[in-house]
Amino acid sequence: MLRTYIANYIRANKASVISLAALSLIASVMLGLVVGVGSLVVRDYLVRMEYLGETPSVTGSSIAFAIVTALCSISIVLMLKSAFDVSMSARMRNLGLLKTAGASDSQVRLLLLAEGCTLSLPAALLGVLMGMALSLAVIGAILALTAGDRAYEPVIELSPLSVALGLLVSTATIVLSALLPARRLGRISVIKAIEQGTDEYRSTGRPYGILARLIDNRIGIEAKLAACSLRSRRRNMRTANVSIACALLAFVTLINFETLSHLSTQATYFERYADVWDVRITVDGAADLGADDSLIEMVRSLDGVDDVSLGDPYKADSEDLFYNIRTESRTAEADVALQLEQRFENTEGIEVVSLSEEAERDERARAGLRLFIDVFASILALIGISDVFSSVLGRIPSRRREVSQMVAAGISRKQIRRMFTAESFFIIVRPFSIAAILNIAIVALAICASPVSASDFLTNMPIVHIATFTAACWLLVRLAYLLGEHAVFAPAE
């Protein structure tokens, strides 16, 4: 009976089944990528400890990867739970009819759990394997780019235990995601199930929101309809709203702090020393010994050296001795730095630094940090956007009834399409407004505690970066609504 029910459901709801399987595949690819990268790092650490004859211990990296894996699993559970909730709640009336026919709570719960696992588990297992294969490709590409900077060759292999762990985590994620809504719907009463299954779109009777009122004069009744529709479905959109809000808040906050940190570093280091030295030699603990005249003469004899000075007024209390070297050009700076690095390569307590190389190194590090911020915020945003897809595409029958009521009330298809556009706009603009307001206070406090002025920050504020990320989120949400519009206006089978 269970197999027949699931087979009939798949035949009658192909679009919903494909959407749920695709969502499970994408989510599991992300999970497999995280598990794969973490396993590769841990495997390389264990092999390196064995080679060095040392005892492996719990490191900060292993703890960090465990936390990231746990957070990724929790996020995917919330994302898939929302998708399962939408899919299962759409058949609330059918569940009520099953209970009137004598099905118990445990039977309904088992039915929903088996249905969720059957539809999502194969795609999830495939996604984990794809994600782990992708982790091998990503790590291999990173190692290829950094081949010249490594002191040893890392071990790049995934053990059978790592693959089994990935499959186990994926299976547990799918089962838990399906079990949470199945438990809730399994306990619902027959009367409530049938009553909720026949609910049509209804107004909440509450004000339609300040954002809708602000643009009401521009798009008319469509803003009110969009705001009321979102308010009536706010429980189903909770995961989407929270995830998108957290993504935008995290992205705007982190990218603003990265910009502030960059400006602070420029002001307190690169600009401060730009006219003081191009290459610096730092001798540890030599301040009391005084300058080494032979070292100064050797430096001055190098081609491209313009001047040599001593000390650092910004580090007057330091016990180190600083030799500040000015060069004739950037090319000369690189040549002088290279010659000095080779000369003092095996000398302890002496460090040679090139200001231009430091600036390039800082820029590379900040580019990596910005990439991490983009990826981290994108994962959070994709969780919410995936929930938007499941909410929009998983409730096509109810939206058709809603649209039918609007058409009967005299609202045109053009107005309904504009209402869908307004909904997608509200979904992004509302959390973005919250993130912007909070960031005004956060950045203001940070500027007060930094050497950067407000005018300098506003001049260098990453507006384009923030606008690009926000627009990308909105385009994905709009895509979900475009697919929903096509399904709503398509002839019902």
C-alpha cells in the first residue's frame, strides 16, 4: 500500500517531486563539499603527524571544521524541513481523509517519512558523492596555485571512512528533515486537517506594512495584495525571512568591517611608512646594542639604495633595532629586498620586509577574506532562497485558487504579475532595510574606535559590492516567482 501511494503521488506531482529532489541534491552537494574538505585536511594532518613521529592532537582547525560541518548540517536540515513542510502541508486535506478512513497518527507519520526519504534520499546520496568529488577538485586547484610556496607535499585522498561519514551525515540530515514536519502533521486532528486543507487566501485584517504604504502610490493595489499575501504565509516563509535577513546582515556587516580594516591598515601602516622606508631590516633585541656600521655600509653599497636611516618613532618602546632603507624605484626595492633576504636567510633574529610586497600580500589576504565573506553569505542566502523556491513552487494549487479569486474580483493578469514582482521585492528589501539600519549604528561605533574618519569610509564604502550581492539575491527570488507565475497561469492538468 505504501509503495502504491508513493508511486501514485510521484505520477500526479512530477513538478513538486523534481523540485524537492533538486533541492536535496544541491543541499547535499554543499554538505559533501564541506565534509570532503574537512576530511582532506584532517587526513593530511594525521599523515604529517605520523611522518614526524608526533602524536596527533585536537587542533583549532579540526574543531573549526567540525563546527562548520555541524552548522552546515543544521542549515540544510532547516532548509529541507521547510521544503518537506510545504510539500506535506499542501496535502493536508488528503491526510485528514486518510485519518477518517482509519489511519492512525503513527501510520500517517510513517507514510510522510517514507515519502520524504524516497523522494530525497537518492538525490541526497548522489549529491554528497558529487560534493566530495568537488572537494578533491577544489583542493587540487588550490595546491596547484600554491605549489611554489609549500615546504612539503600534502596528502590528497579521501578514505572509505570519510565517504561513509559523508553518506551517513547526508542520510541523517534527510531523515531528520522529513521527520520534523511528519511528526507535527501526524498529530493533527481530522477536523483541523480538513479545515486547513480547504483554506483559501484570506486577508489577515492587519495593516499591510510600512514598506507597502511607501510604494503604494507607485504600484497601487498590487503592493497591498503582495504585503497581505506574504503576511498570510509568514509562518511558511519564516526560514526564508530569517536566512535572507541573516545573510544580508552578515554580508553587509562583514564587508563594511573589512573595508574599515583595510582603511585602518592603510592609515596606520602603509601610508605612515610610505615616505620612511621601502625595505626594512629588523634585528630582534638589538636596540641597546646600537647600529652596526658594517651592516649600514653593506646596505648602502647595494645597487638601487638611496638612503639608510635608523629607528621607528611609532615604536619608541620596542627593544628591536630598525634599519630603514629607501630605494630609487619599485624595481630596485624588489632587487634590494631579494639580496638582503638571501644574505640573512639562515640568520636568526633578523627579518627583511619589503613595503610593496607587504602591500601585495595584504591585498591577496583581503581578497581571500572577501571571497570567504561572499561564500559564507551566499550559503546563508541560498538557504533562504531555496525556501522561497519550495514555498512558491510547492503551493501552486493554493496560489491558483488565490489568483482565481482575484480575477473574479476584477484584478487583471498584469496586476497579478506586478503583485508577484512586489512580493519578490518585499522579500529582499525588508531584510536589507533591517541590515542597513543596524549597520549604521555598528559602523558608527566602529569608526569612533578606529583612526579612519567617517568621510574616508563613506568615500570607500563598498556600495557596488553590496548592491551586486543584494541584486543577485533578488534575481534568484524573482526567478522563483517567474517559475511560479508560469505554473499558476498554465492550464491545470
